[in-house]
Amino acid sequence: MLTYAIRRLVLSVPTLLFISFVIFMLLQLAPGDPMAQVPLTVPPEVKQKMREALGVGEPALVQYWKWLVQVFWTEPKVFIDWLTRDSFLLGWLPDTNLYQGELRVISWQTRSPVMDIVLQRIPQTLWVVGLSYVVGVLIALPIGIYSAYRQYSTFDQAGTFVTMVGFSIPPFFTGPLLIVIFSVYLGWFPSIYDTTHVVNDWESFKYQLSQMIMPVMVLALQTTAQLSRYMRASMLDNLNQDYVRTARAKGLSEAVVVMVHVLRNSMIPVITVIALGVPAIFGGAIITENVFKVNGIGQLLITALFANDLPMVMTLTFIFAFLIVMFNLIADILYGLLDPRIRYD
Amino acid sequence: MTLKTLLLGAVATGALAPAAFAERGEDGHVNIIYWQAPSIMTPYLSSGTKDIEASSLVLEPLGRYTETGELVPYLAEEIPTVENGGVSEDLKSITWKLKEGLVWSDGTPVTSADVKFTADYCMDPEGGCAQLAKFDHISSIDTPDDLTVVVNFDEPMPNPYGPFMGGQSPILQKAQFENCTGAAASTCTEANFNPIGTGPFVVDEFKPNDVISLSANPNYRDPAKPAFATATLKGGGDAEAAARAVLQTGEYDYAWNLQLAPDVLASMAEGGQGTPVSAFGTLVERLEMNMTDPSPDLPEGERSTVAHPHPILSDFNVRKALSMAIDRNLLTEIGYGQAGRATCNLVPAPELYASDNTECLTQDLEGAKALLEEAGWTDSDGDGIREKDGMKLSLLYQSSTNAVRQDFQALIKDWWNQIGVETELRNVDSSVFFGGDPGSPDTFQKFYADVEMYANNFDGTDPQSYLQMYRCGNEPKPSSQWQGENINRFCNEEYDALLDELAKTGELSKRGEIAKKLNDIITKETMTIVPLVDRGRVSAHSNTLGGVVLNTWDSELWNAADWYRIDG
Amino acid sequence: MTDSPQDDLILAEGARVAPIEALKDKGPMAPPRSKWRDVWEQFRKHKGAMMGAFFLFFITFGVLIGPYLWTLDPQALDIRNKDMRPIYTALWNSEAKVGWNHPLGSDQLGRDNLSQLIAGGRASMAVGWAAMLLSLLIGTGVGVMAGYFKKLDGPLMRLTDLFLSLPILPLLLVAVTLFRQPLRANFGPEGGMFILIVTVVGITSWMPTARIVRGDVLAIKEREFVLAARSIGTQPFKIIKRHLLPNVLSPIMVSATLGLATAIITESALSFLGVGFPSDFPTWGKMLADAVARMEDFPERVLLPGVAISLTVLGVNYLGDGLRDALDPRIRGR
């Protein structure tokens, strides 16, 4: 298993390079222009000059090479400098001063380093999207397990109904609906997420909770619906297997049978879905973030896409790709741990 | 913040300080929401409206346009004109005098060197300055003393108020931006996000594409202003959510540019927390007729070029009939409500330049049918679509993706069907439609459609450069990488001759006459451009925010220094 | 545990050979039954599945023959009768603008809601089913191949990673730029767009299915019955068909249910971005998206398409549940 993990890790480098190249060429092929949002009152010659200043006209391969150098050489240097200068962990080391003012990955919209903006966005994305994922998983697993155990009970039927309706109604509808009910009519929660809010005491924590609750619920509904369906289906497959009968026959308690034997064998599809979902947390939730003005990474990606801010889109999708590859690797390793019969070597 | 705490706060401040003696910062905090989030604080590196308006809280020009389109001095002592000697008789130079005793927010004095630097910054060939067009034809800038700036032009400028006027070209501090010229412009993140200005506010924290925290400028020239000690400018979401936050929940005080269907806005306004305000500028939603053949059967590089005239739309009668079939008043009522006026003009304002052409405002379906009949377009095979010489009267009508535009498309298609014109609709994502990517077939410049709809306007109050766009030869074509502003591929000798005359005329009444004639040629005489609606701007402010004057000629936040909290 | 075919075989054998007297059943021997009849019997017992099937049938039938019963053109504007309410609003609000000419009301341009719902259902159902089937086909194919053949696992899973990380919006724009014109020329504006949308939704949504199926196949192929099948020399494709696919049916069914909902919703997001059907071509997703701004004044405009989508998805879900149970020999006959 260890050799497998190491082999996969080494292989992931060329994979990621290839993925980044495909994404880059896709973005180059896609129609679009960073000047699209510039008003029509600005004459075309001026727009052309602005494009040149951004480096748009250069050949695609040159642009790709520059981007590679910036991401894999310049940005790590900035990061190491930050580690040895400001971070708590390694701040005692002498300042390395590796970064000598080379050009970093610069966003075309804001003319500032992409990484700085990404770091700025991570807190609210983790708070809202990450928390909703945890909430979703925590609700979905018990629902899935119990609905399978008591198949066709009232609980199962109600759970199926609620989750499927929840899944088939898109967040662009549930979001505004919650805002109308809870912000406009009841006035309980704010409809606009305040990203500058600092939590430092009980009052501010309560405010943070009140502004997070609606987006978290909208997102958790989607996660719950999806996960609980897979959990239920997978449990049902296993509950009628011979080994369950054997376990019961040798006198194991129901709790041990269900929670240890069946659950462990049912986790494979569920682990896959969970692992696929984690990179999506970092990708943010485009629609929900927009509806509640959370302005996390999802909103960053969509505004960059609409503004054709290629360095930003490229860097974000690459981070995303990196996480996908890593979490799929983790899922594959988990399969082996859950079911020792699965062997990759 | 909930409405309750907002109101309580307002009551508390009202009780403590009588409104008569205004004092800086006494009204606490103001919340502004822009559904497009600002990404940078200088208009020179991005010309998006959101960025220009956000930076107008901090940076100021020498003079601004008022809500009626008049010029008022800001950093300048007065607006230079030929009458007061500020503009030379030959219209080739303009002399600005700065107010005395002006200081930047860091306490250093504002001098003419800063003004000259601003021009140099933008005119740097490598900088990619977005407002370069404002600095066209400048030959040199002299600074005889610390408070005087003389701008010399290389040709007579009937309208010399391009540089340093309006939200698009405010003054930058030389000391801060000195090392940021040319290619270095994008390395100055700190300066671009937190420029030192003379405006009522200074930036405390700038989160790009998210939120800006501001506080009152301690060195603002009027010691009683601004009334707000701090301000938040939040971005993101959509127009609907922004309207909701001001009109229904009262969380925010001011919402920008609420492009919503009038019935939606009206039902939100019943929330009673705020009031929508509207004002008109020069933005006109129009149909543009393609004078060249966009057929996909033509080889690439010849589609939509002057080599092939349009087989249907080259006929004036068809264009005229298409225009006659449209009920502009109904379109306005459905799409814009109080924020729109039906119009037949390309230049709807200012009054001096607006033609009195109202003929198109009444819909005439029968007349349109008769006109087509007369021009030889008849429905010979009884399928409801007219033909002539075996050519079906069938059009592809494209626009950008936007709820109101799609409603307009549906309505216009319906009317055109009634007069026997078959219409196919297409809507294109606006980042592609308005982007100038020569590789994409869907840009508005390429015009691979028969009719397209969008809106355009002009900066400031002078329409000369706007009318010049339709000069013969200025059309997008393969040899110019499909760049060009004459979208219709319009070509008219009389029009071009009048344009030359306009460029030479300085006298205002004369300019007005020529501009009106130009407007009439391109609209009612040739029906090349079919104007639909003169679109105003709708914003909304909460009922507790006073002093809002909606201005479409300059930044909407132009008078943020005068805003105050209404007690209650 | 083995799967149905073997069970059937043993049962059939038992019926033919004369049993030993002592082991003979007391009652009369039931005549041999076909497997599919058993499946149907079991399926019929499942109330949810019957209801789901009925709903799906009803909705499909409704959108197919609806336009002949209610002949109003969904694209026709009737501006004088705009913003009408559904007829039932008159029950509690006598001042509401209602009329039998628009039984479910009309939208802000006076288009009839009922005929839009019918026409929109045709488009949404067609897109939903086609895209879901395409994505299932690719996903199951890739997943089974990768899980069963060790050599293919690496390349196919890296391909999955690649597709997972592709940003959808630029991909769409590229697809529209490259393929819209030829498709439009060959299939007309709506047909061409249909193919484009189905393909795009299909090829951007198969990856989770592929990964889930692969994970299950990895575990199942190490089970004893597969080993047994392999030891008697069964061909790999036979093993996949008879032993692996039936055992990964339940995650596939879940994927199918969720996939149908996703496809219908994604289609609306596409037209929202201007890369979908022409703007005056109604679909359920688009009706829902357009109506959100007016949901306080005209709740029926979000409810009608919302309920239609939910019912369809619920129907498919229950149908899937029933099918899965019916096809599982361990449950069947109990």
C-alpha cells in the first residue's frame, strides 16, 4: 500500500502538469476578452493598448511557460519568505529573503498577486462551505443508515421525500426564498454576509452564527440529499448479505452488526462521494456564495471567468485540480483500508 | 446590522447632536452596496463603472459634471471657459487654477506637479491606461507655478474638458505613484488599492472584488464634511439582492444601478425602507441593422464585410418597416418603467444636441405591412413569411444575455412576425458579446447576425466622438482584427462631411445644429440605427439617508461628502 | 454471494429432476416461472415504485399530448393579459386577475403558463433523460473498465481527474464556438442546441458515477464468486455483465436519479448564461429561474415548474428503488 501511495504521488506530478496544460489551452481557445467589461465609450485603440499591457497578445506557449515559472518558482519563494518572517511556526528561523521582486501571478482585474486574494478568500469559504459540508455529512450518514435499516418505514419515506425535493430544487431558488422568509418577513438573519466581521466575543460569535446559518443550510441540504441516498443504497446492498446473517447468528448485537460490519462494507461509494466533495469545498459554491454575498472562492472564480481574468482562473482551477488529484488518491488508499481484499500492487 | 439597531443608532445620534451644527463624522456609518464588486481603486487601470465610482470616494478631478450636466469646479478655483479667459481663443490651450490650501489625505499640499504627473502617468505608452482617450491630442502640459496648470493641444479642441474632468480622470498624488508608471503600474498593489486622495474618504481596508472599508478623510477641505465617520462599500450578488437589502430589509443605505423589471422594483419598494431614484443620461438601447451580409455560406473573412451588401436589410423600406412595427412605449413600460423613455434619437441629451424627432413613437403595423407590400416583399406561398425574388424575409436577431433584453427580443419578434418577418433569436453571454476576441463568432463587432441590440452612451456632455464612430471606414473588419466602432458598416458621404464640419466648429449653437442633423441621418433618414429606449439609471437609497443626488453625467457617488443621516 | 442467473439455474434444475419422495413438497408444484415475471411481481408489490412509474408516465404523456389538448402557442405574447393569476386564486381573492383563457395564469409578457409548462416539460424531460443516460453510459463504462482491468485503471482515472478539474463555463463557450454553427446548419437552431446541451451536460457529469462504480468494482471483483467465475474460465466481459454490473446497480440507480435532477437544473443554468436554447424557448429550469425575482407576488410561477421538476425526480427515484429491489434475487420472493 505504501509503495502504491508513493508511486501514485510521483505519478501525480506529470498528471498535474498535463492537466494544467489542457486547462490552459482550453482557456486560450475559449472566446472572451479581458476588456469585455470595459464600457463601449473607451475606443478600440485604447483597449488594444490595455491588452498589450496585460500581455494578452503573446504566443500561448510563452504565456504558459511564464505562468509555470511564476507558480512553481516565484510563489514558493514568496511562501518560504513568509514562513520564515511572519509565521508563528518557523518565525524563529532567519528571514530567507528568497523573493527578489520577480513578477508574481498577477490578476488582470485587480493588478495584484492572485495568491494574496486567494488567501484572503479562504476564511469565509472554509467557514461557510466547509461547515456546511461537515453539517451535511453529519446529518446524511445517520439518515442514510437508519433509512436503510428500517427500509420503507415512515422515517425512510419522509427522508426520501425531503432529500429528493431538496435536491431537485436549485439553490438559486432556495437562497432567495430563505432570504424573503428570514430576512424580509421575520428579520432574524442578515441577507448580506459581512466578510469584515471579526469574531472576538460572545456577541460577535452570535452574529457570525446568524449570518452563516442560511448559506450553510442551503448548501448542507444539497450535500445531505446526495450523501444520504448513496449511504442508504449501499447499506441496503449489504444488509441482506450472508455475512450479516452469520454475524447475527453468532450472537453479535444489532448495533455491532450494523455499525461495524455493514457500515464498514458500505462505505466505499460513500467515501468516493465525500472525497469528491472536499475539493469542491475549496472551489466554493458559486451560486450560494453569490446569493448571500459571501464572496468566497466560488465568487472569485465566477467573477474572474466573466471578466476573462485568465491568470486568476488558471491559478484557481489548478489549485482545484491539485486538490482533486490528492483527494482521489486519499480515497483510493481508504478503499484499501476499508476492504483489505482490494489490492493495487 | 439589523434594521432595529440602525434605527436605534440614528435616534441616538439625533438626540445627542442637533442637526443644525454639522460636524465631521457625527452620523456614524453608511453602508453602500454595488452588485458588481470593485476590483481596483484607480480609474486609470480599469474603466469599469464600478471601479470609477468606488475610486470617486477617494480621488477627485479638477471639476465634475452636476446632475444637470453642468460643470462645477472641485479642486479647481473655477471652470475655465473662453469667456473668462481660461480657454484660449484658438481653442488650443486651457488653463486650470487649483484652489489654494488643498492638501492630500496624508497632509501634504496638492500642487500643479501632481496634475501634470497624472497626465504623464496615463500617457505612458507601456502603462495600458484605460482613460488614454481623455488625454488625446495633448501636446504638452506646463506648470508655471504651484497652482497653475496649462494644457496645450495640438489641434483646436471645441471641447477641452477631456483631461482632469469627471470621475474618469481624477488627480493622483505624484509622491505615491512616482514609481508606478509604465510597466510597473501593476506592481504597485498598495497604491492601487489605497490611493492617497483629496476626496471625503480614505481607504482603511481594500478587499478586491469584495468589500472596501473607508473612514472620513481627516484633511478634507470642508471641516464639517463628510457627515459619516466610516463607510462600507460592499460588492457582489445581483441587482435584485442589492435592491432587497435597501428597500426591504434596510440593511444597506444605498444600492447602485438596479437594473430590474419595473414591476419587481415597484413591489420591493413597497417594503417601505427605502426609495428608488432615477435620472437620465445618454444611454440608448437600440437595434443596429447590419448593412453587410452575415451569411454563413460566405467564406470566413468575407462574412459581414463591406464586400457583400446585406440581401435584405440593404432595402431601406425593410428597415423602415421593422422600425414602424415596434411599440417603443410598451417596451419602455415593460422593461424600464420610470427609468426609461421611448426615443427615436441616438443622442437623447443634453438638450442642445437632442433632435426633436418623435415620428417613430407610434406603432404602425398596418403601415409597415403596406410598406413591405409596396417594396415587393409579399407572402406568395402563404406560410406567413414574406418573400422577394426567392429570398425569405427571415432575420437572426442577437443580443447579450440579460432578462430585460430577452423580454424585448420576445416582444419584437412577435411584432415582426405579425408583419410577416420570420425572426430567430439568439442571446450571447455578455463577456463574449462585448469582448473583442477576434476568434469568437459571437462578438457584437463581428456582427454575424442581421440585427443586434445593445446600449451605448458617451462620456461627458459632448457627442462629437460618439457620432464619429459611424464614419465610413471605421467598421470592424478582418484587417483591423475586427476592431472598429462603426458596427453597422454604415457609409454615407454627407454624414462624413458633416463630421468634418463638426470637428472645426466651436460655437455651441452651431455644434448643436450639426449634431442634430448627424443624429437624424443615421436614425430616421436611413434607419441604420433604430433607437428604442433612452435608459435612465435607477438606484435606491434608504429613507434615513439624505443628500443623495443621482447623477448620470459623473460618478453616482460624486457628492458622497454631502450625504447625511436623516433622524427618525 | 452469487447472483440471479445461477439461482434461476438451480431452481429450474430442481423442477425438472424428480425429487426424492421424502423431500417432495406437500402442496401442488408451482409451474415454472420466468425470471422477468418474478421481477414484475416483485415490482408490483412496491407501492412507491408503482406510484413513481405512474407519475413519470403521467408527466411524459402530459407533455407529449398536451400541446394537442391545450393548443395555445407557448411563445405567443398576449400583452393585455399579462400577469394573470391561476384560476384557483379566485377562491380566496375575488379581485385577482384570473380567467379561463389562461387557467394557470400568464407571465410578465402574457405568455400562457400552462402551455409553457407543457412545452418546457418536453424540453426538460428530453434534455434530462438524454443527458442522464449519456452520463450514466460513460460513467458506468469508464468505472467498470477502470475497476476491472488493472492496466486501464491508471489512465482512465487520470482522465477522470482531468475532466473533474476542467472549468465548465470556458468548456461550454469553446463547445458553443466550435460546434454551434455546424450543428445549427444540420439540425436547425433548436435541434442543434439540444444535441450540444445534452453532450455538454453528459460529458461534464459522468465522473462521480465513474469513480463510485470503480470503487465498488474494485471491492466486488475480489469476492469469491468472481474468483469462482474466473476459475471456470468465464470471459471478462461475461463476468462484467453477469456478476459485476448487477452488483453495482444500486449506486448507478442513485446516480441516475440525482443525474436527472442535475441535468434539468444545469440546462437552466446554461440558458441563464446565454449558451442554452434560444431565450423564448421555455424549459422548466428557465421558467423557475425567470420567476425567482417575482416569487412574492406570483408564487405559482416558481411553484409550477418547481413541483414539476421535483415530481419527476421523485418519480425516477422511487422507480429506481423498485427496480433495484425487484432485480435483487435476495429480496425477490420474500
